[in-house]
Amino acid sequence: MLATLPDDASLEDIQYHLYALEKVKRGVKRADQEGVLEHGEVKSRLDKWLED
């Protein structure tokens, strides 16, 4: 990941990318453990939530 950042990346840039990478890894792990919802189910739930 660090190799893809520009040479002038700030410490904040690096911290943000590490943070985002960790969030993605946790999300993938959670999806593997708990499963995921199908697109139609997500759309249905959002439609109900947005109607209120």
C-alpha cells in the first residue's frame, strides 16, 4: 500500500490509508464470519427505512 502513495505523501495521508485499509479488512472478516445480505434485501430494507 505504501508503494502506491506519492513520494510527497504526508504522515496524515499514510495514517488515513492505514486506517481505511484496516476498516476494509475488518469488514471483510466480519462478512466472512457473519455473512452478507443480497442486494435486493438491502434495497428493501433501505426503502422501508427511507419511507418513514
